[in-house]
Amino acid sequence: MSFREGILIGIDLGGTNVRAGAISWDGQLLNWQETPIEAMRGPEAGLLTITQLVEDVIVKADRPVAALGVGSTGPLDRECGCIQNPYTLPGWEDVDIVGPLRERFEVPVALENDADAAALGEAWVGSGQDVKRMFMVTIGTGVGTSLILDGQIYRGRGGEHPEGGHIIIDPSGPECYCGAHGCLESLVSGPAIAQFAKNADNLKSSVLYDECQGNLKKIDASMVFNIARGGDALCKQLVEKTADYIALGLVSIIMLALPDCIVFTGGVLRSFDLLEARIRSVIAQHDVIIPATKVKIQPAILGQQAGMFGAARAAQLLLMDTKK
Amino acid sequence: MSFREGILIGIDLGGTNVRAGAISWDGQLLNWQETPIEAMRGPEAGLLTITQLVEDVIVKADRPVAALGVGSTGPLDRECGCIQNPYTLPGWEDVDIVGPLRERFEVPVALENDADAAALGEAWVGSGQDVKRMFMVTIGTGVGTSLILDGQIYRGRGGEHPEGGHIIIDPSGPECYCGAHGCLESLVSGPAIAQFAKNADNLKSSVLYDECQGNLKKIDASMVFNIARGGDALCKQLVEKTADYIALGLVSIIMLALPDCIVFTGGVLRSFDLLEARIRSVIAQHDVIIPATKVKIQPAILGQQAGMFGAARAAQLLLMDTKK
């Protein structure tokens, strides 16, 4: 039997849940399951949880396993196959995840960070299919980018994942933990939008203030977007500001890399309908020396399954690489 | 005889001169010549000039030609092998340059824009040798970028050359023909530096004003740099401002692509000694979530021969591609 008839297991390891799916060689999801990772119980218990989940998925798929991939919340060390993440996964530092899985299932095991895995999934069977150069931009609590070139993850120096969420957009902007003032994340992430709202001069005359009953801690980006839909002046201003800054970020990506498409995802971009017209209009202003408006800007379509698909795709790429 | 024993001809076609060199398979320059292109005499006369120059170089090298490459001032259309440049080469629009050269010399002919050719040259035998990801940044009359990945030119959507000189740096900056306010070129190109000088409040108290005898048209970037060396307050401010903006541009490149090295060239960067300390210090401030200071920032070393070497390398890559 060819290894192409075996299944690929994609594991999406987050801070709260772990999800595993059995995926065919051509990208069909056969079955999947999810369970709490309970990271506080430590990496050993976590590995048992993951192994059990994978076993269940394999039994249900009733086909041999060809390879296994993990997309994990970072930071991680791909070289040694370890998770180094005491933040999202408390106590998980220097946790070898590739070794035990390889030993247990006796197949090649790939490890990618979750952002790259999601991008790989979208490029494989999602929004960026058949595209040579796909940038994925995630705007939520943080802002991140991944670049998929010819179906492969673009890696920076030393194999590291670049941090395109921190390109400079406006040096007069807020300070960020990355060392910059006015990087993209400091201007358009969920917390950044909430902070702009809290600092606004006209906050008290906004529905936002009534809504949070004066308790500014309650303000978050989704509240801003929801109230903007009702026509509130401040929230509409904040939405416009967010759209302008996102557009400038996309313009820089387009100028520097001229991808075929930019696939977006993340909590803030769930309100893309509110942002879209203005983003596209700003990009159109920059369509002079470069065909900026021809770069497709479109939502991710795999939702929370992107990471699982991408992890399976990473497994597939690793396997094909070993068969060369 | 293997085609590897033949020579590669690299042609660097500029608005003023054309240069051709015979280069061995391993990147040794055997001989080269240069002559005015006299673009005003039209493309037919120009093509004759180029052909004659190449013949002279071949005769002198006394070895068979394996392939030929042209690095030309753009815009150009690589697909059809045409130059579309009525700006720098008056009258040269839709000029097929690949066809006639291929017919005359009966070898594969590659065509690249001059920026990509220069970057390819530096990556082959210059400053970016043995580097997986090399960004070249040119700062002169204009600002441009080229990315070489695994020894090949990175191309944007539709094979087009990205315009990384126009990433957004400061939206409060000057308007640029690219549609942006405060793109990198609008802030750090030679003309941009001169314009900042002309607009400065304290211009009249600067040595700059004496030097140009009140004729502001005489002010250019190299004058600013020269006078800064003497300690003039305004010129020193302008140098610092230029360094800060260049650094922010490099930070964005590092965040988005995390290359192994950034090779710089161009007229403004000839004064790198004045800019270097401040550029490195700003980049060091951004060395938090990404190893920004580990990205090598170094000058191009091939000077005016970079384009010729790169054109020869493009010819070599094309030939290897056809032999696959």
C-alpha cells in the first residue's frame, strides 16, 4: 500500500483545548475530536491526553497513519521538536512533543507554530488554494503574519517565524512591548482599539460610556464595533481609524512582497464588513506604481479547523520530504 | 565540451551607458567594456551598439558563449523580453531586446530589471554570498528593494517586481507619487533629504545656506551629508532624521521577512558611516520579540559591476533551468 493511502493526523494544540483530526492525503477531513488540554496538570498529563485523542481519531478512521503534525501555540523550537511555552501552557517549558508522538505512532511528526499551521491549512484546502504567494494576517488580541510560498511556509533567519504584526505604521503611535512606537499591533489589535476608546476625549458623550456604565475596564474591541453599527460617533471614528491603519499595514505588505492574496483572520477581522470599504479605498489610493488592488484580500474560510488542516499538511510535507 | 566551460555575458543597460562583461561559470570576471548607449538615437541603433559591445567582449574572452543576460533600467516586461522605458531610454517602448540577442548569439537570453540584477550579483559573488535570504535596499534618487531567496530573485504577483521602497513609515510625512504619505522613499531618498533641508526653519542659520549662496536649488543630499561632517546643526539634524527613518524601514523589513542580511547600496548610503551608529541603535531597540540585531546590515561590495555580474548570473540560472 502506498503511504498516500494512509491518513494524516493534524493536531491543533491551544492553551485551552487540543483538537485532532484524521485527514486524507487529498485534504478531506474524515473525523475529528476535541478535548480540554488542562495545561495546569503538567506536560506529562497533557501528552497522555493528546495521545489518547489521537488514538481515538485513528481508531475511528480505521486506516493506517502516514504522518502526524502538531500546530502549537508558541514559542516553540522546531529543530528539537519542543514546546517552550510557559505563558499559554503553564509549566510547559522544553517539552519534547515530537519525540514521544513519533515513538508511540512510529511515523514522522512535524511541529509548527499555530499561526504558520493555520496559514498552511488555508493555503492547502482553504482561502489561499492554488496561490503562489499567500500572506495570512491575523488581527485579534495580537497581530501576526505568515507567508506561504509555493505551498511551503516561508521561514526567516535561523528558521524563525517573522513577526509581521510589528511592522512600523505610525511612529507617533503607542509604545509596544516589541520596542516600537506605532507598530501595526499597537494600533489595530483588540486591546489597542479598546485603549484608543478609553483615551478618547469624547468618550463620555459616547454610547460606549453608557454601555460600560462608567467601568472602562469593560470596554473591548467587539463592543466598539457593535456600537459603531448603531451609528455612535466615537465608535465610528475608531472603526475608521482602525481601517486606515490596517490598510496601511496591508499596503506595506503589498509594497514589499506583492503577494497574490492576503487572507485575513482573527477576532478584530470578524468585523471586516465594517472595515472593508475604507480598507479597499485606502489600498486603491496606493495602486499607482504597483497593482495594489489586484492583490486579493479575502477572509480565511476554515475557521477554527485551519490549524488542524495545516498541521496535517505539515505532516504531509515532512513525509514527502523524507521520501525524496 | 560542457556548457559550464562556456562564458556568461552580463549586460548592464542604463540610461547613459551600457556595460558588458564576460564572466566564467564560477563568477570570475574575464573582461568587460563600457560604451555610451545614446538612447536618443533610438532602439535600433542602441541594439547595434549592444551587439557590437558583446561581440568585442566575446572575442577578447576567446571562449564560446553559454548564455547571455541583460539587467536593464525598468520598467520592462520579462515575459516578452521587452524594454518599456521611454523615461530613462527615450523612445524605447516595447523594444524586444531578448529576441535579437538570442537570434544573433544563438544562446538563451535572460532579462531582469537592474535592481534585481544588482541584488542577484551581490548574492552570487558579492556581499550576500552563501546567504539564504538577502534583502538589498537601494537608497539614492529613488528607494528600492530586492529579495533573493536561495539564490533566486523573489518575484511578486504576476512575476512583477515589488516596490519595497514605498512601505509606509510615517503617515505624517510628505506625499509621494506612489500614492502614500510618508513612504520610505518620500523620507530618505536624496531628493527627500534635500527637500527637508530646503523647508527647514533654521535653514538661514545653517552653513548649507551660505554654501548654496541662497540658491536653494543647489541643495542636494550629498551637500547635507558633507556639511554635517563639519558639525553644522541643521545638517546633523537632517542626518539623524534620515538615519531614524532608514532604521524604521529596516525594522519593518526585518519584522516582516527576518532575512539573514540586508545589503545596502545607492548614493545616500555612500554616507553610511554618518548614519550607521544611529541606525544600529534604533534597530537594537526593536530586538525584543525578534533577533533584529542578528540580521547583518552591510554594504554592497560589487559597486557598479553588480548589475553586470547579476545579469550573468540570471543567464546562468536560465541556462540551468533549460537543462533540467
